[in-house]
Amino acid sequence: MKTLLACILLVIAISPVYSQDSTQLKTAPWFVQRFKVSAGLFIPVNNTNIQVGLTGTVRGTEIDFEDDLGFNKTSVTFLGDLQWRASRRSRFDFSYYFINRKSTHTLDRDLIFGEDTFHVNNEVSSFFNTPIFRISYGYALLARPKFEAGLLVGVHVVGTKVGMSLSGAVSGERSTDFNVTAPLPDFGIWGGYEFSKHFALNAEADYFALTINDITGKIVAYDISLTYRILESFRVALGYSGLDCKVDAVKDNLTGNFKWGYNGPVITATYTFGRKKWLTD
């Protein structure tokens, strides 16, 4: 949290260097709106590696969920986003999506997961669920009539729950779950450019690494999208998004090492509303 506040103060402190006249600030690209509500579909290609073992004793097997447990690489999920422009330069974003994956697969090798060993030729049921919340603040250092660019600070709250059990086993019999919630701050850049009255390009990239108590995390995220304005307050976008995440955590008597990432196309629809405050300031 201290890092997050420091980054916000840094952005605000250096912003006067990039001041523009009032006409430039009021004449903004059409995608700069007071409120934007977006919803869409995300089709990520996943790459998941998990290792869960007993702390200080048994080291778990590094498991590739796609190769070892038969998970489909591709999944489909809903995503939502709300953006509020507090001013011409300042924006706040809140987004959410949930990746829910499961599989039943006959093992090709022995796997140690937590306190249990799952042997070759066992049929194993497994799951990997990840809700992701993201909150961020962005400040436009450059605010021109057709484009803008700035810095942002935020946090991804990544909740990961993973588990394995023998297929058909009763509750608690040869079943191991591990879950962790990791708040991962990030720092990045963002920008947008208006090509015409109907087309615009927006992009964002984020990175951060941090250790908090028994959780160490690193995150790299990016997003780029081409937006088409159909009506004054309605638009659609086709984009490409990705995230690479690494989390090491100790919980109870288990140590978990998570390395997973995704990338894939995003299709969204956006509705905008609200008076543009900066036009009357």
C-alpha cells in the first residue's frame, strides 16, 4: 500500500511539467467520457504450472495443468469494467473477471500434490479457479485533442484456488486443496489515439514485483484494443489481452508455487454517459 501511495504522489508531483492550455484540455478525443461501462467475452489461451508441497519437508511435483492433468488450453470467460473520469486527466478503473477450469484425466506419471501422491494410471479430478479484481488510477501527462498518454498505479487482487482428488473419492479421501489471495500492486503506462470520428486505438502495460509477509508475487499485464464508435454513447472493441503471474505462498503446512499466464482476444461493448465536467470547468 505504501508503494501504491508513493506512485500516486509521484504522478501528481510531476504533472505540472506537462501542463497544456485550457483549449487543449477541453478538446479531448471522443473516447474520453465521464463514465464508461463495458462488458464482453475473453477467450484466453492458458499456461499453468503449479507446485504444492509440505513446508520444509516434501517438495511437490511441478505440475503442468495442460500436459499432466488434461486441461484445455483455451477457455471462455465474461469480463466487466467500469471507468470514471474524475477530470480530463484523471481516471479510475475497476474491472473483474473469473477463470473457472476443471478436468478429469488419467495420469501418465506419479504426481506429489500437497500431502498426497497420485500414482500413474489413477484417474484424477482437478480444478483451477481464479477470480481477478483490478483497481487502478491513471493520470494523463499528455492530454491533446486527438490523443492522450499517462502513467497509472493499481492493484490486481488475484484469488487462486486449486485442488486435486481421485475421481469418485468421497469427500476428504485423497483430496488436496490449496488457495491463496494475493494483492499484487502494479505500475504502468497507458494511452489512446483517435484515428477518425469512428475509430480509436487504446493500449496499456503494467508490471510489478512485491513480497508481503508469506506471499511473493510478480505480475506483467498488457492490453491493446481497436474501438469502433457506432453511436454517440455506444461502441464496440476488438482487442488482445495478456497477463503473466507468479505467486509463491506459505499457508498452514503447505508451500505453493504458482506460475500461470494467459493471452487471447477480447470482444467488448461499451456504453458511455455523464456530463463531461472538464468542458464547463
